Amino acid sequence: MSPTITVAPVRKSVVVNVDPARAFEIFTQGFDRWWPKKLPADPALAQRSSAAAAAPPAPVPTSPVKESIIEPFLGGRWFSRCEDGSEGILGHVLAWDPGHRLLLSWEFSAQWTPNVSAPSEVEVTFKAEGPGSTRVELEHRHFERLGKEDGEKMRKDVEGGWPARLDLYAVEVARQSTGA
């Protein structure tokens, strides 16, 4: 019997001064206003990887990102649409519970190429922290699906990225709350 591989999840949180329903709405429907205008995958790396692979991954767009979208339903896409009309898939909606919970697949390899065969997961929960405030908790997990070495690499890579993303989200919540 082989040992079970476990790679610890990444957990981050931020408190925003809106109720859970509004926090969820800004996170999802307002996603394009706060998510960075860049693709997570490096197109040059993806092209080198796909040239060497027997079953190449989906192509990674090379055009600048125009908008980023989370489709608001179970099975919806989490993707970026580029200026040339191409789309880069980040993942898919696995659970959609407005005001409470969002679960997304993260469909990348440790080399930042598209990988639908071993996705990790990003769960975001929205919990009332007090009157008019919400704790937004993010857990990125199941890195072990990539194998031990690649899972640990992906975990390390995203651990540094999620705090900046949540900070951008919090700034957008504050901007919308003040009407700035």
C-alpha cells in the first residue's frame, strides 16, 4: 500500500464592511473590477509544454486580458476574455450559494499550463462578522492531485498570490461602499 500524499491547503481571509450577500456579489459579479488583468499561465511556457506533450493542453491566449468573468451558475466558467476574443479558462464553478459559498476548480499544472485532469479547488465563504461586515475566507486545496513535488510547488506559488488578490478585492468593496 502506498502512502497518501497530503499537501496543506492555503487559507487566507479578509474582513470587508458589507453584508455577506453584497460581499458575494462584489466577489463574483464584480470580479472583473478587482481581478488583475493578466492570465495566470505564461503563454510562452504553455506553448513549449504543449509542443513536448503527447496530448497538448488547451492553448493559452497570448492577447492582453479584456475582462475576467465567473459565470453565475453551477458548471459555469471562471475565465478571462482577451482583446482578440480568445478565452483563457481558469476553472469552473463547482458550487454557487449566493451570500454564503463559492467553490471553483483551479485548472493549472505546477508549470502554469492548463490542466483539467488534476484541478485543485478554491473555496470562498462569506460569514457575517458583525453588523455590516463579513469575513471572506478563502481556502485553496487539493494540491496533492498534482503529485507531491508539483503540488508543493503550486501551493507555494499561490500562497504568495492570494493575499494580494484579496487586498484588491477589499479595495473594490471599500470603493463600492463609499461610491468613490
